Amino acid sequence: MEHITLLIGIVIVTALVFDFTNGFHDTANAMATTISTGALKPKTAVAMSAALNLVGAFLSVEVAKTISGGIIDEGSGIRPEVIFAGLVGAIVWNLLTWLAGLPSSSSHALFGGLIGATLVSVGIGGVNADAVVMKVLIPAVAAPIVAGIAATVATRLTYRLARNRAEEDTAKGYRAGQIASAALVSLAHGTNDAQKTMGVITLALITGGALAPQADPPMWVIASAGIAIALGTYLGGWRIIRTMGKGITDIQPPQGFAAQTGAAVTILASSHLGFALSTTQVCSGAVMGSGLGRKGGVVRWSTAGRMVMAWGLTLPAAGLVAAGAAFLAGQGTWGVTTVAVLGVVICGAIWAASRRKPVDHSNVNDVEPVEPAGVVTAALQSVAPPPAGSTTAGDGTIEGIPAQSTTRSPATSAVR
């Protein structure tokens, strides 16, 4: 193993903590629709997702190269404490959005943290602006739109192909399809998100002189990142699973299958090209697209709007936290220690707050009453009316279609 100083060791541990939070923050990407439709039991779903995240971590290193040698200029004087500060900013934002049940982007939290810390420490010259635009910002805008359109088309096609079949005849096939597509998303998530932590650790090793510039991640880095994200995935980010599975739209098995398949294809293609996109944004866009694709489907635009706002805030918010952490860390050993202590205190406070209104596998599918149909939903329903024999109730639900649970859980109040 490369020669590793104490500071680099701290950075590596912090990176793996971020990877762990990334795992439970993004479990919803693969398993929310599968859990919400009952295709898999919650604990079974997260166990399968964790195993496939681990496998996916070993399939590629292209995204890791984008992180370690693309977004941040490793030759600009970046020090390990700068990377440490960036990781602290990303972890704090991840936990805040998890507490609120908002499926924001762990990837963009990481990018924002690294960029904010770099700007404070070495200036704008330490950031490769072209790489940020081409491999982060453009995919961030395009990916959820592409995934949403693909899911809309796939959902409409799925319903059209099965329009003359009884629901009980197709239920088993859709269940198998959902499980297979969820597995594909989990595998794709491992190939994309686990690599981001690999890239950060590799960047720390390079800046600390333990690796040569432009080096690939060592095998121990790949394995440790894969294990950390798998453990986080198994923990289950139940708050975000609830929002993704029940808060955006009422997912039926054909929609879940279409959404997950479209998302998986988008993520795998981006990993192959080295685009470090947000799997959260891709999967959220696909879920919204599946809601638009079903006749009479209702997309809860207030929840979707809060999600989009969180996406827009993620880069700058994580960057601001990381910038403050970088300023302190730059003061020397006492500064690094202060950042570490503050980070632990903040994370502990967030965890304590989450225990007041716990969400776990036993209540993850409890939801609030459906919000009233808004202008957008009403317009879409006028173009694509509900199936024959169904009517739209005043609260935006579709009569004639089995209703979802409407039990209010206090833990969802933050995301409504």
C-alpha cells in the first residue's frame, strides 16, 4: 500500500463516510418504485441493491478519472485538507436533505464541496471550468429530461401493449420486470456513484504524493469504496424512498418497470462516457415521466418543485459549507480538528432530529392524502383522460383505480 500520512488517512476515512451517506441517500433511486408497488419487501429490496452496488463498483473507473483528474486541477496546489473540507460540506448537505426526505444529488453535493473548498484555498485556477460545464452541469440539466421523456414514452408503450390483457394476467410479468430493472439500476449506481468516492480518494493520494499524477484508483480503493456504498445502501434511506416511491406520483407496476429501465440505460451510458451525472436526478426524472405517461396519472408538482429547488441549491450550498470548512482547515492542525469536531456535532444533531419522527421499513409506504390537482395536472388529464370507467375525484385521485394508503405520517411533513 502507498505511504499514507495521518492527514491523508483522515481524508480517506471521511471519503468513505461520504460514500456511506451516498449509499443510504440514493437507495431510493433503485428501489423506491419496487418497494412502493410491493414487487419486493423493503428489507429484501435494499439487500439486493447493496449487493449489486458492490458488484457495480468493480466494473469501470471512467467516472473516477473524471473526479481525480478532471474537475479539480491536481497540479494547482490542492492539499489533502482541501479535499477533507470538500467532503465535510458534501456530507452535511447529504444528511440535511435526507432529514427532509428530499432526493437531492449526492454527486452534486460532492462536486460543490470540492469546488467551494478549492476556490477558497487556491482560487479559480484550481477548478477546470470546461470539465465542470461539460461533464457536470450539462448532464445535470439534460439527464433528468432525457430520462423523463424516455420513461413517459416507455410507460405509454407498456400500457398500450397490455391494454387488452387483464391486470392479473400481467401482474407477475411486471413484478419480474420491476425486480430485473431495479437490479440494473443498482448495478448502474455502483458503476457511477461508488466511483466518485474512488476518484476523491485517488485525488487525495495524488495530492499527498502517495500516487503519481493521472494514476488509476488502486484495487484497495475500489474495494473499500464499493463496500462503503453497499453498507449505506443496505441501511436504507427510508425517508427518501418514501418521497420517491409515494410522494411524486402513485406508481403502478408498469410505470415502475418503465421508469427503472429508462433510468438504468441512461446511467450506464453516462458511466461508459465518463459523465459523472446524478443518479438521483435521472431516477427522479424517470419517475415523473412515468407519472405523465399513464393516462389519468397525477404528478404531485409541489413535491417535484421542492426537489428541483433542492437540486439547484445543492452545488452552491455544499460549496458554501465546504468553503467555510476549507478556511478553517487552512489554519493548521487546530483548524482541521475544529472542522472535524463541528462536522461530527452537526451530523449527530441531524441524526437526533431524525429520531423524533422515524421512518423505517415498517412505515415507508405510509403517505399523506394526495394533494389537489393543480393546473398542470388538470391540463394533462384533459389531454390524456383516465381509463374508461374511472373519474377524477376532487382531491386529484382517480376513482376506479385502487387507492394507495392515505395514512398521514408526521415524518413526511417536511417533504410536502
